[in-house]
Amino acid sequence: MALLVEGARAEDIQQARAVLRQAEAGLKVATDDAVRMRELARTGSVTPKQRDDAEARLTVAETQRSAAAEAVRKLERLARPAEVRAAEAG
């Protein structure tokens, strides 16, 4: 209940934003690697498995970025007035 009244702590939000920035950096690296591997695969310079591994890393990075962004959104909207009223009533 106290957390709902006070909302998310600024430190929690800052930490979540830092995790998001890290996930965004990882996504950029994974995207660049996947693009590079696709091009190299077309010329036969890398194996299909190497290309597939890069694609899998890209999928993981996209998922991590999405989860980190949702964590930030959740903390930022924590303790909306309606949630506080519902917790007090229930």
C-alpha cells in the first residue's frame, strides 16, 4: 500500500532507464551483426548457421529491449490515482 501511495522511487526509475539504454545498445550491435551476416551469407563468406546465430541474437536483443522499455513504462505509471483508490477500498 505504501508503495502505491508513494509511487516508484526515483532510483528505481533511473535504474530501469539504465537497463533500457543497455538493451538499446545491445540491440544496435545485434542489428549491425545480423545485417553484416546476411550480406556475408549471400556471398557464401559465412555459413548458414553463423547467419542464423546472428538472427537469433537479434531476436533476443529485441525481446530484451522490449522488456526493458515495458519495465520503464510500468515504473513511470506506477501509483496512478485510480490504483491508489482501488487499493484503499479493497
